[in-house]
Amino acid sequence: MRGFETGQTVVRRDVHRSGRVWSEHALRVVADTSEALVVACPPGAETRWPALYVKARVDGDRSVRTEAFDAMATGVWELAAVAWQETELLLRRPPTAWFSVNAF
């Protein structure tokens, strides 16, 4: 099976059980081996999150963030573009896993 090239940009999408995209992250491939796909998300990377998350960050009001979970339960939300901020993120995903281990 062909893997990703080191340095290549890939997109991680978190998909709700309804089939709708919940979030997207532009990631840079660090390594793609038989043991794991390792990708990085540096500050400034393009992301799309639920608009209510973005509003909570801009307003500094964490209570708005809980509204996003209510929206997830109904299956109705909008995505908004925002830059990843403050931390570097490294994700490691074994080839057959439905999860990744994230280091901030």
C-alpha cells in the first residue's frame, strides 16, 4: 500500500455519526511507516471547527462551547475557518486504529 510522503500536507477530518464533518485540520506528514502515521499541526495551520467553538475562543466565553455539544446532538452546526494557535500538536496513528495518540 502506498503511503504519504514526508512533508506532504494531509487533512484530518473528524466525522460525526451522521456523516457530517465536525472538524478539519491541515497536517504535515512527519513519517508514514508500517508502524504508524505521524503528522504535525503547527501554530498557524488551517483548521475548520464548529462555529460555536470559534465564537467561544474569540469571545473568551467557554460556556458557549457547551452549545456546540448541543448542536452535535441535533446534528446541526456550521464550520468556521480558524488558525491552530498556541501549541504544536503531534499525532501518531497506528495503521489499523480508529484513534490517534496526540502530544501537545
